[in-house]
Amino acid sequence: RKEVEQDPGPFNVPEGATVAFNCTYSNSASQSFFWYRQDCRKEPKLLMSVYSSGNEDGRFTAQLNRASQYISLLIRDSKLSDSATYLCVVNDPTPYSSASKIIFGSGTRLSIRP
Amino acid sequence: EAGVTQSPTHLIKTRGQQATLRCSPISGHTSVYWYQQALGLGLQFLLWYDEGEERNRGNFPPRFSGRQFPNYSSELNVNALELEDSALYLCASSLLFPSYNEQFFGPGTRLTVL
């Protein structure tokens, strides 16, 4: 089983739709979780962190389910500009631990059509 | 404030040669991470440096190496280049603390091995 798995997509949805992605992780000790966005031929940029209580930033909602070991990203009222690849990141932030890892999922491609 | 910078933007080498890629982190960031992103694939973690020391490395052969300088800039060296080393190499920097640990990415160096 991969350490971090994402549905590669592509998700092709109409503008205004709601779309959700999941990302599963295998290490139950993982403590930090993030969603990054990567536009075509650009570098990844942080979209949002994922907190245990869940968090919302405008049209974007991120949630963490520790029991089932997955994080999710929900995008409401999708815009054309949301078209990108969404990368989930799992990180054990234990400082100077040989077990510390930063693992990116392979990304989910989202395409919003007019 | 300047972001993460990388040089060169593009690098063309032939099989068997050596490549050196450079990264300057955001001012105040002590951690530098290197990733490989092959075409159509996700980010693969290569190396993590902090305070001049290698803290962790991904599943890459020893011909991938690097270092971090006292000013926190970093070099990635790839020896005995192989065709499959052709990829976008991304550098990211972050604060080691707090555990928020957002990574800020540079624009990348596109390495082509002929």
C-alpha cells in the first residue's frame, strides 16, 4: 500500500458544481496534513492546512478523519480558475527524527468546464 | 520579500555527466527540501537539510547528494546522470518550527538528460 494515495482523476465538472477529493495515508502516527495546489507547469503552493477539527476557507473545506486515516478537500461553487492538480501532503513533524517524512500524494487533477 | 529561487531554470546534460542545481530559501527559513517531479508523476521527496545537516533522504541512490551552506542555500548534485533523471527538480523552504511547517516552493530546475 502506498504511504499516501489519491485518486488521480481527472475530475471534469461543470462550473458551479461541488467536488470532493479524498486522500488516504497509511501511517497512523502522521500528525500534519496539508492540501497544495499545482497549476500546469508551475510550482505547488499551499492551499490550506488540515486541522483535526476541520477548517474552512471560503469555498474550500478540509477535513481530517483519523479513524479511517484520510483527509478530504471539498470545493463548493467551483470556478474555472480552480482547474489544477491538488496534492495532499502528510508530514510527521517530529524534529530531527530519522522517521520524519514529508510525503506528497501524486495529485488529483481537476478540470472545471464552462 | 523574495521567494525561493532556483538556478538554473533549465539544464541540459548528457548521460554520465554530473549536474548541480542551486536553491536559495526564503530569508529566515532554515529548512530546505528537494523533490523530483518526473513528467506526469507526483513529487518524490529527495532530501531535507536543516541547519547545514542532512536530516532525511528519500528512496534515491547515493548519486543524488547535496549540501546546505551556512547561509542556508543548498545545492543538489546528481552524478552519473541517467536518462530517467530527466525531471523537474523543485526546492522548497520552511521554518522547522512551528509544526505548521508550510513549504514554499521555488519555480524549479528542469533537467534534461540526453
